[in-house]
Amino acid sequence: MATGRTISASFLTDFDKKVIELCEKISDRIFNSITDKDKQKLFKKEYGKISLTRDGGLRLGAGKLQRDTVCTRGRQGKAPYSNRNLRWHPLIVAENQVNYAKEIERVEIDGEDESQVLVFVIKNSKGQEEKYPSDKVHELPERYVALPKHWMPHIDKLKNWSDTLWTNNSCIIPAYECCDWWQAVETYAVLGISIGVELFKIDFDILYNKIVKILKQQTISDIILPSSSFPVEKDEFILCPVCKSKFTNGLSKFFSEEPEKKWYPEWRTSKIDEIIDNNLQIIHVTPLTENEIKHTAENTRYGHRWCNITKSNHSVEQTINIFGEILKSHGKNLPAIQANDNEIVFLRYEIDKPFQSISVAIKQYFDYFSEYVKRVKGKEIFFYVKPLQTGFEFRVNSSDLNVVEEYLTEYANLVNEKIEGLIINFDNETLPEDLKKSSYISIKQQIVHLQQSVEILSFEKNVIEKHNKILETIITDLTETIKEKSKQPIQIFNQSLPIGEIKQLVLEIFAELRNTNTALPTEEERILDMYSHLDRFPIQNKPDYQKRVNQWLSDNSELNPLSQEYLLSAEFLFDVLFKADTNDYSPFVLQFCRVVENELLKQLFVAFYKHITHSKSETEIKTDYAWDFVKANKNKDFAAIFVQPTEPELMLAKMLEYLKRLNDTSFISSTLLCEFKTFINQTFDVSVILNPDFINKIDFVRENYRNKAAHPDRNTIKLNLSEAQKCQSLVREILVLWLESKK
């Protein structure tokens, strides 16, 4: 077997070094956040040590974080797999062509006997062939993939290769283990925060903000980090994704006792087998696949070895479903959280800032609510409390909602009662008297604990109020410092733009949007007015923003010219709002959604309008589509578009309504809609863009992001960075599908 180190393990490009050094900054920040010196040493030795190598170094090389996130896991056998390598290594091998790598031209073998070397031939941007031997493939300018067809001409020779030859040519990583550099860095950050918070007890909010700041300030490329998939809730970092228990807690709450440790002969291991259920392992929530990059901040977590083995090569969701079927076969039917919103009611409670310090106590109190209902009221319900950063969320089976509504207020009000005179109405007639007494005592203890927490908070509040003047002085000093700092320039791509100018520009943007003419008769007209205000801000450094768009939408030249302009404008607005550290990204969201709106309008509706009106007179239109005009049917408004003298100015909601009609059998008699569908199919794959899932995805963006963005003057409706990034991700998906479906 090929067990040697990666080809040129110590050879790093300057780019590779920058990425690993960025991980080192994250490691150092975690290290410096640990106050205990011995624990600092432990973190550095076991988790945070950095090795400037492609494979993480041997033995005393990199710590667990680098090995798990930045490096591939390693493969052995008669194949050119690197035992370990960087996950953004530019040469991968796959069973089938993947859309995130270019195909090589061919594989050659140079040399004789034990000096044989694999050579990979590619074509450069000028169409000229270039050759990369196995020890130079890390210098490839971008990611390439080798497929089975490239190996087949050499299959007989390769079958006879020795272990030494395979070791000397270990230069490829499997496609399913690869990712982009920034995805490797983000997974390093996610698992680093997990380790720092859970194992070394660093305050989550403080560490999270420090790490996010490092990601924001990276200068390796113009990509904006953290990405929209970067987690935000503490539970996402500290809970095993399979069992939803803290990965430091082990599995004691599931197993009555630890499994027996097994001894093995000397020749196998000299000590007790260290692989036990509670061991910390990297878990991919959905399995790695070569068709899509899955080693991401959204999909990579730490969890228990037992949970990872149980999940095997399935997703967590599939594993849960399997357990559900197993429970049924054993005659058990335990309540489970369903993904369907119709089956679960979500009730979210945001706790005011002063009370967030006792949110744990509040959660613990409500954790007992289902037990209260069972004991005191004699009813079984499913009631789960999920903690959030700023509060918590009640999750309830829809079938239990009425019971929860009936008793939740009663339960909550017990906190306001005096303990000495506490009265609990036991409606459960079957509950034995001794259990009533124990339940009464238990509820009293819960209430006392919560009341004491509130009392402590009240005392702290009084202390803080006494020091208000000191705090005001500090705030004044900080304000002056910030003013001084704001004079220092920051970089937006290659352009130096002072913070003061950025903030002024942001103020002007919001001022323009607030000037929207609210007297306009319709919502659509007000949105169009907002668009006109946004168009007043010219894009600076347009070529650089075009490069950014090219990274995720390489064929964007197929977009309508106005859509291309809106896309660059949106990217520019995002940068400005991000650099100004604003809490409202409404202008960006509005402009980004506008790209989709304009594409539908110009490439479907305006194009069809021109097609009809250029080939038919008004009389012919009314005759040929008589059903739409004569009958008092629901499609009359659509037909009216084609007898207007000017091109249609339709808004997103109306266009989506018309597109939905193309799949509605109640409009089957409409010749106009049939022709519209045929017309669309000449340019686009209608199985994609008329698919209800695709249309509903656009409608979701319209309802949840674009409409909210259209009301920046309402303080209750804000779109923060996280929401803007979610919108950005969805709109990007829509535009990629849109252009992929174009014929």
C-alpha cells in the first residue's frame, strides 16, 4: 500500500501559506482567550498547533483542528491518492465529471522502472498544452479533475506498479474531500469555536465575535467572509449534530453505563483501545459526495464517535427517519421534531437584553412544562424549548397547541405567586397523593430558583445604575476614539475609501429611500420610485465587482444588460453597507432581488409582448385570443397587456401569478397562455423555470426579503447581515438555475 507522505509535503505556494497562516490567526486568538496557562499548552498541543505543510506534518505536526478541517483525511491503497493533502489541492479524481473543476487532457507516464512518474497534461487559457509531473501538481493554476477515461490507456501498466511507485506518485485527492480555501478556513473557525467554548470554557459571544472579525478582515481575496452558511447560534457549535447532546457530555444520558473497554494483544496495540464511544470526531451532517462540495461551515461539526458510526454514510435526517422506523417496529412511538411547519408550531420569544443573563434559568423553568401538564393536568404533550442567542423558541406539535395555549399562561404565572401560599390545581384525578406532594415540592423548587435569578439580576441592575455616570464618561471617550479612527482609510478592493465617506454614502442611501413618495397610489409604484433612488448611486470600481460576480455566475453576460448593471450595483451596495457596519441591508436586498425581477420582465414578458404585437394587429390579437378577451375569466388582465401601446411594466408578484397560470389546468382553454409557454420553451427549459419549486423559491424571496426591504423607513422591519446573506444565497441559486436553463 502507498503509505508515504504527500508528494512535496513541505512545498507550499505563497497562496497556500496565506491560507494556513489565516488559520493560525484563528488558533492564536483562541489560545489567547484561554486564561489558564496549562490549558493553553493543552490547546496548542492537541488542537491548535499549525504545521506549514500540505499534509499537516507527521507525528508531532499539526493539531486536530488543522488535520480535521484543512487537510484531507488520507487514503491508502494502489492509487495515486495523497495520504493527506490540503483540501483546496488543485488536482482531484472523480468517477464522473464535476462542475467545479476543469477536465485534464490526459495522463502520461514518464521514466522507467522505479523512476516512473505520472504527468498530467492540461490546456492553458491560450489553448496550449502544459505538463505537470506528480511533484508539481500543487502548482496548477486552478482545480482540475482526472476521470477514469484518463487512466484507462495505462491500466495494464499501473496494475503492476509497486507500493514504492504509488507512494512516490501520491498527488491526487478524492473529489468528495475537496473544498475551496475559504470553506476550509470557515470549518477551521467553526470547529475552533466549538473546542474553545466547550472544552476550554471561553465565553461564546466574545470568542465568536473575535473569530468573525478575523474572517471579515482577511485579505487573501475579495470574497466576503463569513459566508451566509456560517452558523450563528451557540448550540450549532457545541451540540453533536446527531444526538443533540453536548459533545463534551458524552453519551451518559443515553446509556446506563459506559461500554466495557477491550484489551487487545501487544501486536495490535500496547494499551487499551482508545477508540471509545465518546471520542470527538468530525461529522458531516450530510455525507460527502463528489458531485457537490460538502466540507463547509454549514455541514461540518464535532460530535461523538458512536453517533458518527451510527450515522454511517447517511445524512442526519435519514438517520433520524431510520430510528423512527426502528422505534415503530419495536412498538414505540416517541415524539420527534418534524421538519414540516404544518406539524410543528414555532413560538419564538426574544428576551430583552437586561434579562438575557437569566435566559438559562428561564429555559430550565419551561423545560419542566410538559412534565407539569402530565402530572398536574393528566395530559401528554410534546413541548421542546430551544435556546437562542437572544432568547428561546418553543416547539410544539400542532395537535398539542390547544393544550399548550390553555396551560402555558397558568404555568408562567406561578412565578409571580408567593411560595408560602402557592396553590396548584391538580386536575389529574388518577395521580396518587404522594406523587401530588412530590410534584408540588418540585414545582416550588423550580419557581424559587427562577425567582432568585430575577432577584440577583435586580440587584445587579441597581449596582449598574449607581455607576451610570462613570459609564457615560467611558462611552464619551470611546465615541471620540471612534471618531478619530473613522478618519483612517479602509480598503474596498483596490480603492482607498475613508470610513467617513462610506458612512456618509450609507446615510445618503437611506435618506434617498426615505424620500420615497408615499403618496403614490400603489405599492408597486412606490417600489419603482425606490428603484429610481437607488439608481442615483454610481458603482465605483466596476471591473472589480464584475470579477466577483464572475466567481459565482460565470455566464452572467447572458443576463439582460440592465440586470447586469443591477447585479454590480447590488454587490457595491453590499460592500458599502458592510464596511459601514450598518444593521440594515435593505438597499442591497432590494437591488439584488431586482435582478431576478428584471430578468423575468425583460426576457419573458417584454419579449413575448414584442413577439405578439410585432406579428399581429390589435384586432387580430382580440380575435385569435377571444377566450381571454370575451369571457369574463381570470386571464383577462394578462390579455389586456397585449393591446397596450407600451411595453409592460409588471412587478414581481404579478409576473409570478401569471407564470403559475401556465401550470394551472383551469386556464387550459387559453390559447394565449399556451403560446406563451411555447414561446418560453424556445429560449428556456420550461421543466426548470416553470417548475413550481423554482417559482415558489422566487416567491419566497419576494415575500420574505424583497418586500421587507421595500420598507426601510419602518424601524420594526430590518434586514440584518445574516438575513441579507440568506437572501444573497437564495437569489444566487435562482440566477444560476435561470442561466443553466437557457438554451
